[in-house]
Amino acid sequence: MTAASLSAVMGPAMETKQAVAGLVVLGWEDAVAYVEAAEETGIPIILQAGPSCRAHTPVPILGKMFRHLADQASVPIVCHIDHGYSIEECQEGIDNGFTSVMFDGSKLPISENIETTARIVEIAHSAGVSVEGEVGFVGHAGGALSTSTSPEKAQRFNDESGADALAISIGNVHLKTEKTTGIDFAALKAIEDVTTLPLVLHGGSGIPVNIRKQLAHESRVSKFNIGTELRMAFGHALRQSLAQDSEVFDRITLLTPTIDAVKNATIDVITAFYGGPK
């Protein structure tokens, strides 16, 4: 099966009251584990290359790696640039085989955010690539504070940008290592009342699993970005691998056990709010 666009998986998920996972990739082992989880469950996933991933590995290499895995998979796999901060970053992803890009204009005035997103949409749609945008700022645990999404600005973005999905800030926070109960359901409803796009929550690791399920089944949230809890699974598995034999030094031998650990954690994540094809 060839790689899929974001619209191709988010649209059906929204219609059937399910959600897909945007899985943060930092290296080969992560990506392999995620695709193996998708294959075992039959659930589509989104491989995401965020800023830290792109800083570590050049986008042309990531594009080939993502497409190699996606094009051989039997389930839809989206190849996604996460948090592109310029037209040029998004263009680079489009030029290198990514099927979806996210332009993060959350710190810009809403008119500039919409205008820039619309320019990227024009480029991306002509190449069959989906676009995710963001209104409101999602902060980081121990770092920058969030700015909640204004329903009025979300409505303007929904109506004027041409984007395929809208990331919002309603109490979700990046890089949370513990689950919290900070989701503002009233704020979500106010946004849903004035928009039609599939909605995205970044910082999904900090949202309790039962709340993820509820959001997937009862709202228009159709994508959760998941990174921290899967990095934690990787780290725990790597520490165990290192502790088993202090004489082992081969990188591949040390890293191989992380694949199964991350795959199993990913299966738990994706089945919770998707539950398999319907």
C-alpha cells in the first residue's frame, strides 16, 4: 500500500468517531516499531518528523525512510512533517516525499497565520499533500505556557485557510511525563460549534487514556500526537538492554530490544482510541 495523506486517514476516523495517532519518530527503531504495531493491529498511523528529528537527520533521508516503510505496509501510513515553522520547511517536506505537513503559525497574528497556511495549502494540495495548521499555542511541561485557542480565531482559520486539519490548545501540553486531567471540554465544544475541520491535540501523552477514548468517540478530535510516553518505553528498554551485559558494545545489539518494547507500547496507544477498522 502506498503512503497515505493525512486527509485520507483523518476523514474516515472523524466519521466513525475514532482517532489516529501521530507518532513522534526520532530514529529508525522508533519508525519500525510504529509500523509493526500498525501492521499487527490493522490500524493506520502517522509517522511524524518533528523539529528535533529533523535537526538530527536530514529531511531527504527521513523522507526516503518514511516512504520506504509506508510503501511496503499493508495499512495506510501517513508521512508527516510536524511543526514546520516556514513555507520553506514545509516545501522541503513536500519535495522529499512527505504526504502531509503541519505549518505551526500559532505564534503569529491570526491573519498572518491564515495567509501563510493558505500559501502552503496551495503548494501542498497541488502535490496531493495534506496540511495541518494550528490556532492557539500548546505549551511545554516546565517551559512555555499555553495560550488557549480562541473560537473566533479558530472559525476564521477554518473558513479561510483551506487547511485539512486544525490543531488546538484546550489544556493539552507537550512533553508531559505524567497524565493530567486538564482538558477543557467547554472550550472544545465552543470550538466545535464554529468549525468543521478534524481537530488535533498535540501533547497527547499527558492526556489520560480514558479521556483520549472519550474525546475520540464523542468529539471531532481525530488525531492525537503521541511522543513522550513512547520515548519513555524506548528509554526503559534501552536501560534494560545496557544492564543485561556490560560487555556488549554493538549498537544494533543494544538497540534491537527497544523495537518490541516500543511496538507493544504503541499497540496500547493506538487501539485505545481507534480500536481497529470499522
